[in-house]
Amino acid sequence: MQSTSSKVFITGCAGFIGFHLAKRMLDEGYQVIGIDNINDYYETSLKENRLKLLEKYPHFTFFKGSMENLELLESVFEHHNPAIVIHLAAQAGVRYSLTHPHTYIQSNLVGFFNLLECCKKYKILHLLYASSSSVYGGNNKIPFSVNDRTDHPISLYAATKKSNELMAYTYSHLFKLPTTGLRFFTVYGPWGRPDMAIYSFSHAIMKQKPIDIYNYGKMKRDFTYIDDVIEAIFQLMKIGPPQATSKPPYKVYNIGNHQPVELSDMIKLLEDQLGRKAIKNYVAIQPGDVPETFANIDDLILDTQFTPTVSIEEGIKKFVQWYKDYYNLS
């Protein structure tokens, strides 16, 4: 018989990070309740194949639906009574937010508000939720610290993620709801998102199609391998919720590798692993993009004693091995 404290509710469980986290939780013996709307932001077959792997576990329960559906969410909380909620469901992508703004308001704001209400009503022990390095906007101070100001977002996506942090703080303050924000820095790896650079570049290189290289290859990203991300979340969950002393039980962490890599160097690593040269189209930086991301992870290391260990060389090698296997490439 599973104890109530071993029940984890993961939103966005068919997504990239959600799938890996759900699998880790299930492997660790937790009972996982998952929800995902399987939207078509990218190929649904990838989400469905992730889900098939999760559904092999007897302690996994899945609900198909959106976070905007408050009635469905309340039903999940009412019948399954999760102790911990890890919220990873969101409309992702900086550039997509320029052309589909309404999707971000509904999913990232209305959906998150519905979840907060359920967490408050059903008195969950700890809410961990996805934020993003994009909240730092055009911050020129490097590396990005959780103590930096984050009130100048340069995309609607970033604005919704910053709004999530503000909403979480309010619920922590008013209702003593323990919340932990996770500012992810360019997560990559097997089963990743096809719209992200490493994945989309691999597609193009293998099909011998040109790739657009923004900011003329001078962009830098703090690429963070998925296994390190999952370990960080797992450790933050294990240490328990922020304590309500004189402050609200609220905290935010950077989840990054603390090792920025220039886009041109990442492409060279991809070319080496794929065994093909990229056809490169150098273009200017795009609206909403920032030239560099770089995570200060001192708080994460201090509180969890965990430091990311996977280098970009090792991470890309593992991604390409999975990529070739998944698409049956020799």
C-alpha cells in the first residue's frame, strides 16, 4: 500500500522534462499521477511514445486534459490526494509567443492559477513549478543570479514565467503554500523537444538542409543535460519545502550547468557526432532572444549538495546516440 506522501502529481508528464521526471519518480517507487493535453506544438507522436513508456509502470495514472480545465484538476486532487505537485505543463517557446500570444495566457497564466487554487484547497505539502532563464530578460550581469532583478522580460513567454513566480509568491505569503520555482536553462538530451536548437539542427543536418544560426553564431547558452535537471529536481523535492519562518515558504533556484557554450561550438560538436557538416545560414539575433544565458547555481549547490556533472561533449554524444536510434539512422 503506497503512503499518501509517496504520491506525486506531475503536470506536463508527456513533455520532455515531465516524462524524464515521471520515469525517475516511478523508478524510485513513487506513485505518479500525470496530466498532459498532448497538444500539437510539436510532433504528438513523440509525446505519445514517451507516454507509452510511462504507462508500462503499474503505479502510473494518466489524465488527458489541459490545465485550464479546473473541473478536471479538482477531480484529480479529490480522488488521488497527491502530497507533492511538480508543475511542468506550459506553452513553451520564446519565438512562438510572438505569433500565438493567446495560447500563453491561457496555458501559462490561467492554467497555473487553477493549479494554485487546487494546491491551496487540498493543502498539498510542496509545489515545485517550472520557471525559465528567460525571466532574466536583457540582464547584462553575468552569471544570472536568483538575487538579480527580473522585471524586464523581453518576450511574452518570459513575462508569463515571471508572472508564475509572482503568483506563487502571493500564495506562499497569503496561504503559507510552500512553493519552489525552477528556472531552467536550455535543457537538452534524449527525448528532447524538436523545436530546441540541438534537436532541430540535427534534423536539418541529417537532411542536408540549411540551419539558421542566430546572432551570427555568437549566441551563448548554458546547455543543461536532462539527467542533471532531473537530479536537481529530485534533490529539491527530497530536502522538502521552503520553511515558513519570518518569510513566506517560497524559494527560486537556477537549474543550469554553469558552463555557457557558444552556438558555433555546439554545432561543431553536433557535426562531429552526426558525421555530417551543417549548411550554415548566419542571421541576426531574433526579437525576444538574449545573447547569453549563464546560471549562478550557488543556492542549488548549497541546499542540495548537488552539482551538474554532464559536459556538453558527453551530453551531445548521448543525445545523438538516442536520436539515431529513435529515427533508425545508421
